[in-house]
Amino acid sequence: MALQTNRLAREKSPYLLQHAHNPVDWYPWGEEAFAKARQEQKPIFLSIGYSTCHWCHVMERESFEKPETAELLNRWFVSIKVDREEHPDVDHVYMQAVTALTGRGGWPLSVFLTPELKPFFGGTYFPPERRWQMASFREVLTAVAQAWEQKRQEVTASAEQLTTLLSQPPAETAATAPITEELLHMGFRQAEAMFDPVHGGFGDAPKFPRAHELAFLLRYWVRTRQAQALQMVTTTLDSMAQGGLYDHVGGGFHRYATDAQWLVPHFEKMLYDQALLARVYVEAFQVTGRADYAQVVRGTCEYVLRDLQAPEGAFYSAEDADSEGEEGKFYVWTPSEITAVLGPEEAALFHQVYGVTEQGNFEHRTSILHLQQPPDASVERRLASARRKLFDVRERRVRPHRDDKVLTGWNGLMIAALARAGAALEEPRYVAAAERAAEFVLGALVRERGLLRRYRDGDARYLGTLEDYAFLLDGLLALYEADFNPRWLAEAKRLAGEMDARFRDPQESGWFLRDREEPALIVRPKEIYDGATPSGNSVATLILLRLGRLLGDDSLEASARKALEGFSQALARAPYGSPWLLCAVDMALGPAREIIIAGDLAQAATRAMVRALHQRFLPRDVSAVHEVGREGAALEALIPFVKQQQPLGGKATAYVCERFACQAPVSKPEALAKLLEGGG
């Protein structure tokens, strides 16, 4: 018998398709649903989630698949289902509403709206029966429907009041203030106060990786040589890499840890976590030279290239936590399973090193692999062989669901991570993978009407958000600084202008999240606080500072500085909430340098100069390679200043400059390394 389907069956979103066989009469976000609500004067039930969301799956099983619940929804409401990864702007607005109403948010997000899309009640997960001091979902539906019928005037007044509240910008963004180094010191002190000195990380369980906080602390260490800043970074990176947050068999990081020790993760794997964590481990490797950090980078990049790369070269979004209906089942082991693969002797060593016991440390007496302590080199060789054997066996298990949509912004983050990893680790495969992904995004998701956000099954859709532009810009600039192909720089320059035109707030500071050409939401959202990914404003500010410095384009830098000055009061109030914006403050305060290498990249001497550059963590420096011939002409059109930077005496030559005033040129990698030690 054919399964019942609803109109979500016509969508491409994996999340919406998961709900295509619900008895609920779901609509996707759009005018068809809005018009029905206005015409029938029904309230809207808005359900927002994503395909790898555990509690979204639970609420679907318990409520949306049940005919009796669907009957209430279909009778009293117009029901809309939204994939938050396709519509982050919609998610942002209604998450703010629910947080204002209840003091907390999360997914699934469940919001009730007037036909004019104004919120009046909401929450997150609702159980099927009354429990945990929570009303059942059907009780909620009944109460909301009764309120709409009997107290509609009060309900609409409440919705108007909440919408007015949401539309008011924070008072501290209305006035500008100069940016000072004190903002960086405040950010450091706040991080220090929240730091867990035993296990690393910040705050209590659940613990999230907060890669952008670590990125800020590394930059703070470069500026101040404050030992505690670097100690916070290394303690956290060590604990995450040794704990259950890291997949010791297949590489890559899970979403977060449910405990303070980083042992028990929520097993979902997100593309953006791989990108942001790989990047900060690269930076820590550049600072410390530690081989174990390089190994984590390789493990993470290999996981992405193996399991998240589409045939066309771009990257999928995520893998679920669940398989066969159980969270973590794909990843956990029993001693007998390991012994069956490795044999008694090798298994005994593996159990000891990775904390595998008969009692287990997870559900059903299974064990999450974690390092009790880092093994020495001789033991590591044996463990590597054991991990490969276990990986081969694990590949035969039922895999978690993979969300195979391609998101422009998240691909931008991964392009940046692979480019930086490939450059620092001298791994050309990673740079080549970043190039393929960039080629795909620029070919499939750039249209005359603007950058698009999502690609799946040949369908590119939805105008890009600020994050898509900013994250892709970040990836393109990182890719240029890895392979020095001027094409990426040209694309970045074009997209930067387009981003500013589409998203700039003409009255106040920074950029809106939603394109000016999109139909208006009840408010036009703007965000400076960093969440699981850095905010679009944080990344846009930093990337315009860097791009403007490299191109010698004062207008790009001025745009970024204006944004920073407008955000400075909000930043002073809560610096911990915007660590990526603190990275932009660090860049704006300088000193920042332009490093130009003049030479032929086909020549070993030029590549040796580039290697000296890529080995170092130079967060405030930007770099270019000026080649003679066609590539050189393309770069000169973008950066006219480089015409003056030529190889001297036919040798590769490096120029270290500040505001294009250069120190004496050098022609040896050791001399360049010495110059680079003093800044960045």
C-alpha cells in the first residue's frame, strides 16, 4: 500500500522530506500557507527543526505521526514546517520570540503565530502526555485554539507587543564608541572566569567546543604573550581530542559533550564543527608545533573528505546521532566486539588505552572510546593498525542518516579549513579539495540575482543570507592565501561589494542577516553574538578588514571599522558572546602586515618562501604571491601595489610591508622567517 504523502513530498530539504508522510497537512514556508491562514483566519503552527535533530525525531514519532494529533492541527491551524538550515533568518526571528516568551530556546522550535506571522505563544519540545511539569502537546493545541476563538483580541494584542519588542535594536548598538585594546582584555578575563582548569572548556555541562573562543585566545596570546591564554587553549584542545567528543576510529568531532569531562557526546556530526575545529587545531599546531594537533586536523579532514564530500566536490551538512533508533549505536563498542576483530592480545592493549570495560560508560554497557592518556609513539603505531581494523568493521554497521544538502556558508567554512590545513601541513590534497568545493559553489550557487544558499539534487534555491556571503568570502580568501590563484581573490572582491550592497544597515552599524530583496519578515534580523557558528556580522567584519588590507581598499576597511565602532558597546557588555568579533578587534588594532612574495610558484625557491610563511600563525597578516606573466597581471589588476614587488636578481624575493611601506626585501626563507617572528 502506498504511503500517505503531504505537500512536503515536493520539497528537497531532507528535514521536510522526513515529514512528507505525516498525517499533518504541512505546508512549507511560503505565501501559499500565509494566504490560507489569512483567508481562513486561522492561527499558524510553525515547527522549525533540522534533519539530524534528535528531539525533532522524537516529537515526530510521538505527535506528528499520530492521527489524533494531526486531526487537531489540521482542524484548528495552518501548519508550517521549516528547515532551520535552509531558512536561518526565519529560525532566528522566531527563536528570539520563544526565548523572550519562555527564557529558553532549542529545537524543535514550536511557535504559534497570527495569520500576519506575529508570534504569541511558543516552546520547544512538547511531550505527547503531560510529564516533567509540561502540558501535553494536545493540551497545548487545545488551549491555543480556545484562546484564539474566545480571546482573539487579547492574543493579537500580545502578538503585536512581542513583535514590537523584537523589532527594537539593542540600545548599545545605537551609539558608536572607539575600539580599544581593553575590549580584548575584557574578553580574556571573561573567558578566564568561565574556564574549567581541570577538563578545559568553558562553563558547566553540556560543554560545547566553542572553537571561536579558542581562536580569540590564540590571537590574544600572540598579542600579549599571556601564558594563561595559551594554556586555556591547549588544555581544552587536549581534553576534546582525548575524550569521546572526538571519533577515535573514523575521525571528526561530535556536536557537544553531555558531561564536563568531554566523555559522553551527543553523537551528531556537523560540517561546521569539523571546519571550525580543524581550523583552530591548525592554528594551535602553528603555535606549538605539536604533532598530535596535526594528527587531529588530518583525522578531521579525512573524515570530511570520506563521508561528507559530494561527488561534485562540495560538502554535505551533517550526520545524525542515531542509527537503528539508538543514539550513538554506530560509534560505541563492547569488549567482545573489539576482541572479535583484534584478537585477545591486541584487544587487551586497546581496551586499556581507550577505556573499554565490561561495565561500559554508555547505554547498554557499551563503551565510548576515549584516551586515558596519550600513548607513546611505539604504542601509537600498534593502535593505528587496530583502529584501521575496527574502522573496516564499523563501516559494515548501519550508518546514521546523512543530511546531504549543500549549504553555501558551511561550505565556505570548510573551504577555509581545508585550505589552511593543506597549507600548514603541506598536504596538497586538502587544498585541491578546497578548490573543487569552491569551483562547485561558484558554479552552482552563484546566480545573476545573487548568491543562493542551498543545493540538493540539482536544485539550487533561496537567496543567500549574510552568513553565506561572509563564510564564503572567508573560504575564498583562505584559499587564495593557500594556492595564490588570483581568481579566488577576484571572486572575493566581487562578493564583498555585493554583500555590502545587499545587507548593510543604512541607519546603524553592520549588516542584516536577510537579503534586502527577500520578502520582509516581521522584523529584519541582525546578529552579532556567536552561536554554534560565528555570526555573519563577526565574520563579515573580520574578512572585510583582511580583504581591504590585502587589496589596499580603504573603503572595505572603513566599512568594517564603522561596524566595529557600532558594536563596541554591545561587545563591552558581553565580550564572551562574540569572540569572533574580538578577533576582528584584534585585526583592526593591528599591527597588521602585507607579505608579498615575488617569484614563480613552479620554482622550489618560491615554494620554500611560501612554506616559511605557511608554517607560522600570523593572524593579523595577509599575503600574496606576485608571479610574472599572465597570473601576475591578474593580481596586479586587483592589487596595483604589487607591480613594485619584483624578484631581485632573478631570485624569489619576499617583501614584508605595513600599509604598503616595506622593510628591506629578503631572498632566503630563513631571513623571511626572522622577519615574520616579530609580528602577525
